[in-house]
Amino acid sequence: MPTLRFRALFVALLCLLTASLCTAENRELAARIGRLQQQGELDIQGARIINSGLIGDYYAQRGYDLAFDDNRIRDVLDGIEGMHMHGLNPDDYHRQALLAMSARSLSPALRADFELLLMDAFLRIAAHRTHGKVNPATLDSNWNLEQPLLTTDPLAELERAMQSASPMEHLDRLLDDADFYHKLKRALAWYRDLAAKGGWREIPSGPSLKPGMPDPRLAAVRARLQVTGELAAEAVDSAGFDEALEGAVMTFQRRHGLDADGIIGPATLAAMNLPVAWRIDQIRVNLERARWVQRELPSDFVLVNIAGFRIYLVRGGELVWSSRVQVGKTYRKTPVFRDAIRYLVFNPTWTVPPGILNEDILPQARKDPDSIRRKGLRVLDGQGQEIDPRSVDWSIEPFPYLVRQDPGPNNALGRVKLMFPNEHLVYLHDTPSKELFDRSRRTTSSGCIRVENPFDLAERVLANTPGWDRARIDQVVASERTTRVDLAQPLPVLILYWTAEVADQDRVAFREDIYARDKPVLRALDQEPKHRLPQRLAPVNSVGSEQTAEPEGTASAARDRPSEGPGAWMIQVASLTNGEGAQRLVNELKTNGFSASVSKVQLDGKTYYRVRLGPVTSHDKAQAMAADLKAKAGYQGQVLKQ
């Protein structure tokens, strides 16, 4: 069968032979674009094009002249074939329709069809490479890292691409993929090469294999580890479990996030027996995740990989520090989102959040009120006065008191927490449960992120805040006084979820899909692509979102716009789509001395939960309360007239 490249040459030759039909082609192209704009979509040769406005605008400004000559046709068709190197399916870019058309004589009508399909394919490639094929917000309601297609005018950028000799090379220069993305691409090619060579054979099941013991399955183990490079190909073939094999097993275990004990138990055997196709899909999923976040990354940021149980600090685009973390249990998952660290608290108190209170603390206290004191907890009323646990009616719903733990070495937050106020009430903090860091699977928290070396992180995060070096930190911690320190500049923090990344020596580090988040991404990758081309420019969120924005233009929103007249005034802290998150925020504000309320509203068919302070009687009082809110709790409230 002729290759796509040679068929593209045939199309180019045909265009030269039918130059006299250009005017007819232009008319056909204009007619199709008119129908596309009128109907919103257009079916061409079994392929569907969705109107983004960009195609119509581009061709209108050039008088509907064809944009693709023979060189550009060849360039984009090669680019379509090359999308498999990104873990994407070339058929998502009209490959089959373009192949079928390139094998036929093209009338003016077919040439117009070909032009539209090729342009739509190029724009899809640009969109998918820029921010991914899959919209992560459709898979995760917490997602707040969405990016526009381009940070410049898409129409002007398209014009520059089509004026260049190679639109695909122009796109490469424009996107400038991150180094970690290129490494994942190389890893994908390497594992696909393994698959072409037959992958690896399954190791038979049986008892755990330990160093020093003989077993007929060890030959299969050696062959398996030689395929992926943990065991040298020239390693001496031995019937026993020798030192070289033990080292190779430990290397494999470290690369797969397992206990590196050199023993081939059930977990290690299961990881070895996952087929090469599974690993290929795992890399494809994480290439997509990389596309979601690699654009417009700040030069300084903190990154947490939930599935990898690690935290990283990047300064000036370079990794400067890393440590192990503990993350949420499988039934109290740590969410994926982006925000900014705004302040630190040394010797923090801990107010028990609603989930832990309702599921853990209250059931125990109903049976044994003394369990409160044994846990080092105190019960406080709305005025901050301590209540004897034995005098509390623990069956009251909703529970009207706060349950708090004083600062100290046994505090659930340890000696320091790094705060980025958010609706999930998820933060970075110390922990008294140090022994849990030695586990390979560290799903041990209630959603927050416990850091193994929190004071090292605190020192580095405060590096640009005058007067805060390690000596000062140690002094404050030793005082046991609760102390808040505001950062001179908020530091972006990205809480992400990756199950494959390229580690040392360009080897892939695979991690268990602890929250079962890979399969939904893979399913979406393998489905027909959704249309994600921009119809207008959108702002890039550079430091994270603290709340969910309500739609503008509604009657309700109009009533609550800021105003300077007399009357009752409110401070809106957040507008959330999650009722439980709104209640958690109310409880957090209560610990900082603010009495907040939640109101539920319906806007454009969607439910929002507004968390507000007030009312107060004047605009000045409201402004003062908003300033106090920012200083004490870190939230930027919006002053509204009721």
C-alpha cells in the first residue's frame, strides 16, 4: 500500500494540473464554510468538523483562497502520522478520510473538502498538543488548571503558522514542550519497541521467591528483568537467587514504588506480570496529564505527586528539593487542584474538620466522652469557651461545638502547616506519625498532605521572606507559641496525580493507580475527540483559584454587585459548587473568629453555595472586615451590598 507521504505527493501534483479551477475551489470552500457557520458543524466524507469561528475568520480574511500548497499538505499529513509519538491516535485527525480522498481525483468540491479537513486536523493537533485531547474538568470537578489554546491571538498565530514553510515546525517552536514531556515521549517509543519485539513473558505464580533459594521460575524472572534493563543482558545465568538478581529485583521494586526488600512477593510478581501494553497505556495517560499542565508553568512552585507520594520544590525552573509525603486514604482522597501558599503557621492548633468529626470523633465520644481528653482534644463553644466533654450532648445534629487540639508534638498537624486557603481544606503540614513514611504505599491521611521534612520545606519557602532563616524557625518552634508568617510573595502549589514519570537514567518510574484515576483518562483518550478550540481568548490562571465563579449577567449576580450606597453589607468569601466544602470553610472561618453563613442559590441550572460574613451596617465596616479576613484567614473577600 502506498504510504501517506507518497499519496500526499499525488494530491500536490493534481493541484498543479487543475490550477484553472482555483476560482471554483474558492467558491466551493466559501459555500462549505457558510454552511459550517450556519449549522455549527459539517460532515465531510464521514468526518465531522465543529465550528469554532476560527476557520471561518481565517479563510474570510484571505478571500477563501486555499492555504495548503503541496509542501504544507505533505507537512501536516506527516504531522498527523506523528501524533502517535505523543500517545494520541492519528485517526483522531481525519487520517482515514484524508487517505481516501488523496487516492482519488479531486474535483473543486473535493479539493474544498480536503482543505477543510486538513485545516481542522491541524487545529485539532494544535489544540491537543497545547492542552490535551481530554478536558480534565469533565473527569474531575475540582480541576482548576484549565488553560486557553494560545496566550496570543489564535487567528494571528494561525496566519503565522500558514505563512511558514512548515506549519508543524512552527507549532513545535511555539509550544516548546517541557523536558519531562520529551522524556515521556522517548519512554513511550522505547516501550512500543519492546512490544514490537514481543514484550515479556508472564512469570508463573507460586510462593514468594527470596534471595538464596532455588526455584525453576527464576529463569523467567531473569528474562523478565533483562527485557526492561534491571538485570544486565550479560548477567551469568544461575539456577539460584544470587546477589546480582537480588539487586535487579530491588531496582525493579524502587522503579515501581514497591518495598525494596529483594523478595518477589505477590505485589512484585503482579507488577512484573503487567503486560507491556498496560505500561504503554500508562505512559499515554501521563503524557496527557503532562499536556494539561506543562504550559505557562511558573518558574517557582511546589508540586505534589499524589500517586508518587512525593513533594518537589522548583526554583528558577530547576528542582532544588524533594521529600516523601503521605496523602489521603482511598476513601478520603487528596484532590487535584492548583493554588498558592500564602502563609505558614508554626505550632498550629488543629480544629477537627467535619468529615473526621462526624465519622470518627463523634461516634467514639457518644460511647465514651473521656476519649476526647485522651486524644488531647478540647470542646469549645461559639465564644471560644471550653466545655467539659462529659456535659456535652454528643447526639445533637448538627453538632454546635468546635473540637480542637492544642499545639504540641502530638498535634495532628505537627509543628508547622503551610497554608493555601481552599474549599477542600487541604494543606501541607508536619505530622507526629513519622513511622508511616517508611511505608511504600502512604495513603494514610484524611486528605491533607503530610511532609516528611517540613522544616526543610518551610526554610526554603520562606527564603524570600526577610528575617526568616532556619535559626529563627527553630526559635519560634521551641517557644511553642502559635505564630503565623505571611510570605512576601505567594508561592504557587500544584497538587497533581501522575502514575508514570521519567526518573534517573531516563528510566520510567511507574506508580500504582491508588485512586483508580488512570482508566477514565484512558477511556477518554480512546474515544472520539471533543471539540476544544477557543472561540475567544481566556485568561491564564497563574496562581490558582480559591473559589468557583458564578456566571455573570444573572439577576442574582446583578443584585450583589459592589456598591457605595447605604444599607446592609456582606463579605463573600467564596462561591462553591460543593455543599460539604462550603460547610468546611464555615468551620475553618469559625476557628479564625469569623461567623459565616451558607446560602444556596441556583444559577443557569447549577447550584452554588455562597459563604458569606455579615451583614454589617456600612461599607467602611465591611471593608474593615474584609481586611481582617485576609489578615487572619488568608481569604480575599468581596464586599457586596445586600
